[in-house]
Amino acid sequence: MKGKNLKAQLSFLIELQGIDLKIGEITIKKKELPEKIAQMDEEFMAMTASMEEARSKFEELNKRRGDNEDKFKRGVDTLKKTKDRLLEVKTNKEYQAILKEIETIEKKNSDNEDEIITAMEDLDNIKGVLRTKEKDFDDRRSRYESEKQKIAQEISQLDVDLADCQQKSSDLRRQVRSELQKKYEIIKGARNGLAVVLVWKEVCSGCHMNIPPQLYIELQRSADLLSCPNCNRIIYWINQGGTDA
């Protein structure tokens, strides 16, 4: 009866170890996934800022072109009025002064025209860049939103899985004797969460070291709870198939 009870207790511990490992994996994922979302948000915000910067530059250039066109139109109008004044001058001095004024206006108009041409060339260039950025932005935004939704669903599922594992862990702990549960928790705390491990072909899967041959034979035949002499973990043996040699 004692042997059968210990065998049952070992089965509970093996199952408990598997569930506790799963709880650990879920806990890590629950921490990593929000961090992944935060990183995605940061990258998307940077991409959005780049997109807005390109749009702002386009609007700035477009405004500059519009301002220069307005200046050019006013300059053409001013030039016409100034030339009309030539018909009204009465002295050569006034005539020369107006000619100088016309020359200055024509220079300003020419400069404005050059700026308009430069702005239009810049606009054409940035328009191509902006189209590429907008297409890339739309594609990236679609992937970002889809991936973020997928991760959010995964987090929700992890919450469900965690609650299920915690319930199973709690149920199993009620079936494990208190002294064994205490031993299990002490070893688990000292050995990176791994207290119960398989031994196969005389090698402990916890510390990856060989156990004595006699202990290995005893492990296969005995119902007692045995420990690895190297790492002190609770060990068990299950036939993995093939030749155990």
C-alpha cells in the first residue's frame, strides 16, 4: 500500500511539475507580449511622425509656391502700373528713376519666378516620396493593427489558460502530502522551478549528469521516491522506447 501510495504521489508531482512549468511559460508570455505591443506602438508612432513630417514639408512647399505665385502676380501688376507711369513723366530724371524702378521690379519678378519653378520641382520630388511613404504607411498600419489585435487575443487566451492551470495546480496540491509538497517547493525554488525530472539511460534530465548504475536499476524497480545525487531533484523513470542502455 505504501508503495502504491508513493507511486500515486509521484504521479501527482510529475503532473504538478508539468502544470507549474506551463504556468511559468504563460507568466513569461504575459509579460513579454505587452512589451512587444509597446515596442510596436513606439515603432508605429515613429512611422506616423515620419509620415506627418513628409506631409508637413509638402504643405510647406505648396504654401511657399502659392506665396511666390501671389508675389509674382502682384509684381506683374506693379510692373504694368509702373510702365504706365512712363507715359506721365515730364523730365528725363523722372524717366530714368522709373526705368530703375522697373528694372528692380523685373529682377524681383524674375527671382519669384525662379523660386516658383524651384518650389514646383521640389513639390514634384516630395510628391513621389510622399506617395511611396503613404503606401508603405497604409501597408504597415494594416499589419500593425492586425498583429496588435492578434496579440491582444493571445493575451486574453493566456488569461484563460493561466486560470485553468492555476485551478489544476491547486487541485493537485490538495492531493500531494504536505511533507512532499514542501520538499517539492524547496527543490523547485532552488533549482530554477524544476523539481521533478526524468532519468533516461542513467542521465538526469535536470542536471544532465549520470546517476550511479545501481540507483538507476533501483529507480526502475522501486516505488520509493528517489533523488538525483548530483542536483537533489526528485527523479523518475518512464520507458521512452528503444533499448535503455
